[in-house]
Amino acid sequence: TFAFCTFNLVQAQQSDHLWDNLRFGGGVGLGFGSGFFSATLAPSAIYEVNQTIAFGMGLNGTLNNSKNVYKSTIFGGSVIGLINVIPEVQISTEFEQLKVNRKYDTYYNLPDDNYWSPALYLGVGYRSGNVTVGMRYDVLHDKNRSIYVDAWAPFMRFYF
């Protein structure tokens, strides 16, 4: 069994001044299953152009451990775009580039991995007040090299 959920915490205010439209926040992820554990920390900054459009950048750091199989560290960054079609519906696109370093247990006699993993997420979410909940899909998903098992992933964003 595998579970993964991302929480994005962002603080914002709308204004005509550049710094007043900049929102800081990030994400925290936790995944677990039978002998598997994953933890992610992903700070981000987003500029709100208006009530409809926002864009920004983020960093990502992840630690994975699959008991008696491998351990990995993953670091990288992303660019994100958000469109609020109507106040309740948010469409998102995010390009993420991550550096994967994976060390296998000696029992498997596999060479360690060290590679870049790109992802392009397209998502849609339901917004209610400060919370957006939805699903995203990685159109570049590669079952052998992507860091997530599945191309589909739920997300939850909080705005404070």
C-alpha cells in the first residue's frame, strides 16, 4: 500500500505593489507503505499577477527509503503557473527538474543511480476559501525513472 499527499502552505495579500503580491510558502509531503517511507520539504515563492493568474518558483528536497532495497536523496527546483478559471476552480501547470541519487542495498548487486528526472504536471483543483484540493498528472512520467510510482497524484494547497 502506498499513500502520498502534498500540503502547500502559502501566505498572501493582494495589492498593487510588487512585494505585496509575492506569496511565500511551500509544501510538505509524506509517503509510506509496506517497508517504504518518503519525506519531502518544498519551499516556494509565487507572484500573484491578479486574482486569476499567479506564477512562481520552488525548491524540492526528498528522502526515500525502501527497506532492504534502496535509499535515495532527491533535490531540485520547479516553476509553477496557476490560473483561477473561476474562484472555485484552479488549473495548475508545474515543470520540475530533480537530481536523483539512489543507492541500492548490496543484496541486489545493482549499480547506484545518479540522474536528472524531469516532470511536467497538469492539475485541476477545487478552491474553497484558503484551501485548494485536486489532482495532477505528470505528462512526462517514466515508470523506470520518475520519482513517483504513478503519474497521478492528489494535492492540497493552503493559502494564509
